[in-house]
Amino acid sequence: MNANASSRGAGAWLVRCSPPAAGERLFCFPYAGGNPYLFREWAPLLDPGIELLALQAPGKGARIMEAPCARVDELVDALLPAIRPLLDERPFSFFGHSNGALIAFELSCRLQRLGLPRPRRLFLAGNPAPWTREHTRDYLSMPDAEFVQVLRDLQGTPEQVLADNDLLQVVMPGLRADFALSQSYRFEHPEPLDVAAVLIHGDRDSFALERTQAWQRQLARPAELHRLPGGHFFLHSHLRELTALVSRTLRADAAAPAIAEQGNAHV
């Protein structure tokens, strides 16, 4: 583990992407190669009162010179002390896209295992269940040119970054570590995760819908499944549909306790 990373507080790990608010917190985890600032365009589209915070991991953004984590368990080990103080204050949910879904899932599992507050809602978007992956390439050791072609094929990294060799050498360690996260991941928890989960699949993504549905294997509750238009990066191409789904779900979750309380009052 990166010792510097483990000692940093929430201010380093989390970027505020909306004005401070008193309502539910939504913690967002970006895809491999993504950065927390992509969630700033979510703020005006979500319901008012949702406070939006996004992960800034070592090797990214303002932390570009820090050694990145190439294992999910190491990343969660370092993140947990930073995010822990925020979890008792109010209800919270997690949204993760692609690799971010894996991080959000493992963090939720760790919270459950430790008996800590869990997210009221877990959104797992644009990622097949990790136990369905077959890894045929080692992203940490493949030649630079081959790795750049992987990035180019995925169309998630701006071409101006891929064409700037000096910049590429700065961001390459963080990108490689991002792509390596899923290679070593193993589900090693004694119980399935007991949270309300939403699985979101782009209807033109490169992997089959059944691999999104396979998350259910390690979820204790039946998950909701939504298919949105678009390929792997539907969170950009169909942002309004995605944020509408998130808002609608969080709004219903917030109303549920009030409805139950009203029902109890008539007993």
C-alpha cells in the first residue's frame, strides 16, 4: 500500500462536485482513466439536496505524482479511513461506472464485514461482474505502444492525451494501475453483500447483458436491472437518462422511510 495515500484525509480522496447540501450524499467512483471532475456536470441534473462527492485516487488529478494502487483491496484499505467519518452523518449511496463499480462494490462489502454503515443504494454501471472476466493481457507489463492501442480502442481517453508522449508518460502509471485492478480481484467475503443494488447496462456495450446480471451471485437482495441506450460510455452519451434514473431511485429511497412511518402511525 502507498503509505502516503493511507494517511491522507477525505479532502485528498474526495472531490466535491456540487454545492454543499443537507440531503443524501452520493459518492461517485469513475471508470479506469476517468477523473472525479466528470461528475460535476451531474450536479445540475440531479435532484436538489443531493451532495455529490467523487473519488480522486492516488495517481490521478491533483494526486498524479503519488504511486497508484493496482489492487482493489489496497485501494479500499487506504480509502476507508478517509471516507469513514462521513458515513455516520446522513444517508449515502454509491455510484460506480466500469472499474468504479468494482471499487464501490468492494468498499460496500468491506463496510458490511466491519459492521459499518452501508450505502442505502449501490449503483453498479457499465461493468460485468468481476468473476465473469477472463484476463488474457497483463496491463502492468504490456509494452507502452500496445497499452496505448488498448486505450485508443476503448475510446475513453482523449486523443490529445494519447498523442502527447510527455503527458502520456506522466499519466501512464495511473492508467495501467486502473486497468490492473480487476485482474487480481477476488471476492473474499464470507457473505453476499446485503444492499439494495441497481445494475445498469449499456445496450450497445461490448459485453453481454448476462455478465451484468451475474453481479446477483454475490448480492443478497434481488437487484434492479436497467438497460440504457449507448455503448460502454453511456454515462456521457446518455447523461440525462442516467441521472434521471439515479434521481428517481434516490427519491423513492428517501420517501420509503416516511411512508413506512405513516403506515405505523395507523396501526
